[in-house]
Amino acid sequence: VKSVLLSLVLLSLVLLLPIMLVDGQTQPPAPIISPEVHSDNRVTFRFRAPNAKEVSLELEGAKPVLMQKDDQGVWTMTTDKLEPDFYGYMFIVDGVRLMDPRNQLMQPNLLETDSEVHVPGPSSLSWEVNPVPHGVIHHHFYRSTIVGDECDFFVYTPPGYDASSKKLYPVLYLLHGFSDDASGWTSVGRANVILDNLIAHGKARPMLVVMPLGYGDPEILAGGDATFDTFNQRNIERFRETLLTEVIPQVENGYRVDKNREARAIAGLSMGGEESLFTGLNNLDKFAAIGGFSSGLPEQFITTLDAQFPGVGASANSKLRLLWIACGTDDRLIANNRKMREWLKSKGVRVTEIETPGEHTWMVWRRNLSNFVPLLFR
Amino acid sequence: VKSVLLSLVLLSLVLLLPIMLVDGQTQPPAPIISPEVHSDNRVTFRFRAPNAKEVSLELEGAKPVLMQKDDQGVWTMTTDKLEPDFYGYMFIVDGVRLMDPRNQLMQPNLLETDSEVHVPGPSSLSWEVNPVPHGVIHHHFYRSTIVGDECDFFVYTPPGYDASSKKLYPVLYLLHGFSDDASGWTSVGRANVILDNLIAHGKARPMLVVMPLGYGDPEILAGGDATFDTFNQRNIERFRETLLTEVIPQVENGYRVDKNREARAIAGLSMGGEESLFTGLNNLDKFAAIGGFSSGLPEQFITTLDAQFPGVGASANSKLRLLWIACGTDDRLIANNRKMREWLKSKGVRVTEIETPGEHTWMVWRRNLSNFVPLLFR
């Protein structure tokens, strides 16, 4: 409903002209509509900054583009036709990254929340809300003794899930990327919408999806990108511990879950892809399916794979129902993802190798999830 | 964990200085920390806008204040000591309202998302996260035939809630204000934290809290404040219908809920206060406790009370366990809330009359909820 409400608001802002008069100005500022999605899927972005010297638009998956100022002090830029999808974007105003003040659609993030625009597409797109039964998202809070802080996780239960029935469900543990919070996969990745659609069309088995906060060591965030490499190893090791000893027990006590390893999968994007490979391959007694989407595999990790995965070899094939490693070909991480796959193959481990168009963006990961989930628990 | 992570990020932004160099500039921009909460509860806000002519700070519950620019183009303002609480704020930059780009704490809203600053206080404050058991927040999505759109509601279940046990819980239906979405009471109002604390300290009975999207007619939002009066009547009537025929049945089918009227309460803030009074007093067969916090009671409503509440009189007293009408004395709505109470008393209806310091702000409503919930289901 949020997007419909926002459309209503945007479409009728003209009504507000009389009350947008700013005290002390001789003429009213023009009413701003931003973003404006045209019927041909071009999008116009507008930002009012009469005194700024330079304003540019940074759109997810595209190079920054300078905007043009009109005589009302409004900076404007219209894109080419965009593929239907959700796109993050920001305005760079004299060097400062700002959200779009005319738009309440956002992509929550712990380092930088971006504005978001929806270019609607046909109902066949897995991330579009359709008139199908919807699952429920449950938000859990707990104090982690391993992390030493309050932590949280989300659980998607599929339509028809009934806590009092005897039916048991398989579980996908789905991990977010560096700088996301635990809501990333639902608020930006639209995982609940994707699961609703796949299940409604018989393309995926009804399953639970558990989305935990992915920081084993929150210090990894302290300096932004600059501290990722320093704390990465401790972060993934402690994350594995909190997942195995704190999150999974809460899920398996609180929900009707099949506890067999064949009914447990783990996947994630970027940092969460690294965590999925590290946790999954080192704990094949607990997971039978593993997915890495644009996995963040820093040099320190990719150059020490024998030590990261001490017991991993051809014997893994009998336990692995699926090892799915995907990356966009324009992603800066493609080289290390290829190295990871080559190392696995050199050890005799069978890998499903996926290369798609795209950069390090949510447009890639929503498609990854839509293609990965149908393969699970078959 | 979000606030701890953000503190880590803010405290160490200085580390980022080398990578904050902007291409083509001869000197690096100063690293900005905003907001900075000092140990004595003063707060410094900073915003970098080297070419802006005027920047002011709008802090929830205070008058706008001009900020001062330094030679780095950074606008700064330090407040007096603030009461520990959560405050929304915005920067007004040459007439344009902007969020703080250095701060990822936000107050989601359908018309204007604000930045938020937390001035921490003692653990005795009901909205501070404490090491007590935490309830779970469940997010439900459904298509409303009455609203004609996708709608949602949140359900808080208290610590220890077990869907497979036989225990039945009472339910508070808790309604947000105009321009909020269904997440308002948890994301800004911290209702789950408040309930966790009250329950842990034996001050409230364990209960469910259901927080539905409060727009019976989404057109009420189309023109912002300008369309509130026009669509208010249709909005509250359709909201009542969707609550009674769509939301409550889903809750009572999906959760272990006591369906007796004595175990059902309704309360809300602003528009949600009006909806609570309208729905509650006109449906005493379904609700035994009613709360209005700074209820939005437009002229068209307050001048037609006999028609709004046709059957309401002294006979209501035997059904009402609690009718609690609160408003801040500095709220522009205090006059109409007093009129509402006087009308009820003129009809012989007993009212708990609460006037507190404060304006039309969340600081008032968090305290209202903290004082109202302990009175329920006794």
C-alpha cells in the first residue's frame, strides 16, 4: 500500500502549492515532484537547491550524471528508459550525498540510507506485489552473548503456516551484505514478495526464510569500508557462532521446522555470501544447500582458502545438494568469485556456476534469489 | 543494536578523513559528525552546505533555530540540555526540508520521514531497551476489499507467547496518526520496547498489541494536511469497517486471543485517537477500554458529536472499564479535546481526563502509552 499512497501524494502535490509559500519570499517555489516515473519507464528526478553550484544524480547501477538547474533553482535529470525494478539513488549536492526530500521510499542501511524509485513492471516479475496469499514477517529481538549486544532477526513464514499444525517446514537462512541491517532482504530485497510469488505459482516449496543481523563483530562497521578487511575474519567466525548457537536454536524452538540437514539451506549476498560459504561448507552436518550472491571475498580470505576450508574436498559432493555461486560480470568482485569456484573445483567439489549481467547491486540479488529459491529442498 | 552500531560509525568517522577527499577540490572537507550527543545531554547538529544562504534546525517540540556557518561550509547548532528521549529533526536549507545525511536513525512517515536523535536516559525510562525478555513483532499483509488496496498490520506478542499453548491473551488495538504508516507505533513510538519493560516489571498484563494501517480512505493523504478535513469522515467510517471485519478476524483466527469484549481495548494518537473514540464508543459490544492521545478532532467532527455518537450516554458507564482522554496542554488540539470531554460528561459518561505538558509530539505519546497500558485488563 505504501507505493500507492505515495503515488497519490506525489500526483496531487500541486494541490499544495498555496501552502508551500515560504515566508518572506516574493514568489512561491515551484512544487517539486520527484521521482516522476513516466509511462515509457524514463524517470525524472528533481531537487530544489537554488544556491548549489553542482548537483548530480547517482542511480544504482549507473554512473553519476550532472543535473541541470532551471530558473526556479530546481535541478532536473531525466533518465533513459529503465528496466522495471527498484533502484536506489542519491543526489550529490556540492559534494554532499543527500536523500530525495520529496520521496519517502527508502532503502534502510547502517552507513547510508538511499532514496528508492520503483519502475513498475508486469506481474510476472517476482518482486511485484500480486494478488496472491502473503506470508508473515516476524521480527525477533535478543541479547547475543557472543556479539555482546542487542541483536535481531526476521523470520518469513509462508502463507498458510500454522504454528499449531504438525507440518514441518524447511528453512533458508538468508544473509545480508556489509552495511545492511537485518531488514535489508525484506525492505530492499523484497524477499517476502519474491517468496509469496514463487510459492503461489508452485515454483518454490513453502519454506521459512530466516534473516539475521550479520555482524559477528560490529566493529567491522566502525570505519565504514575502511575497517572491513581488518575485522572480516573475526566477523565471519563470530557470525557463524551466533548463527549456530543463538539464532538457529531460537528458530527451531519457536517454529515448526524440519531439523534435518537436508531441510536447511544458507545463502547471502556480498559479505553474507562469504558468511554463507564459510558457515555452510564448514558445517555440512547442518546445511545441504549453499548459495553465494556476489560474495565478498577479500584478498586475505581468497588467498587462504585451504585454511578457511580445512576439511573441504570431493567428499562434500555426497552431502551437498546445491552449491550455487553467482556474480554479475560487471561486479568488481567477479575475479575473486571465479577464484573461489576454481579452488572448489580443484578440490573436486561440484559447483553451480552462475554469471549474470550486472554490477554489485540489488537488481542482481533480487534475480539471484528468484532463481536460487526454486532449486531448494527438492 | 542499531544505535550501538551507529555510535561506532559516528565515533570513528575521523578514520575516514583520507577517503572523504572529493575529486577536484584542493582541501578535504571536514569530517562531519551529526548529531553529536554530549554527556550533559546537549546535542550538536551539523550540516555541510557551503553554498547555502540560510540553514535552520527544526527539532521536534521546539521552534526552528538558525544555524551558524563556519569557514568549512559546515552549519552548526548546539541545543540546551535536552530531556532524555527520542527527537525527530530536520534541516531547512534555503527553504527545503532535508534529512541529516550523517545519521541513519529515522522516523518513517508517508509524508515526511524525519531524522531522529536519541538522548539516552536511565533504564527506568519505559522506551529504553533493557536486558529484559523481548516480545516479537509480526508483520501481516493482506488485500483489503474495503480499502481496495494492499494493507498491513503489525502484531506485538509478549515474551513467552506460545501459539501452541492454551493460554489466551487480551488485545490492545493501537492506532497511528495522520501521515504515519503501520510501523509508526513500533519504529517511532517504541511500543514494543515499552511493553517489554512494563511487562518485565509487572506493571502491565502480558497482552497482544495490534497496530493496523489506519487509512480507511487513502485519499485522505493525497493532498497532505490540505485533504484531511475533506476525507476525514469517510476515512474513519471505512477504517472502522476494515478494523472490525478484516483486521480483528485475522488476529482472532491467527493468535491465541481472548475474544471477550473485556479483553479488547482500542487506543490511538491524533487521527488514531479520533478513530479509537469513534470506533470504541460506537461499538461497546466489542471494546471495554478506549484511549485517545491528542485526538485529532476536526471542527466538522467536534460540532456534530450527537450525530457521531448516536447511542452514547450514561448507559455506557456499565460497559466501559476505561475511557482515557489525554492531550498535551501546548497542543493545538487541546481545545477540541476539552470539548470532547465536556460533551461526554454532559451525556453522563465517565471520563479519565489527562492533561500533560507538551505539544503534538511523540514525546507525549510514548508517555501516554506508558501510563495507559498499565490500566488495561485489570
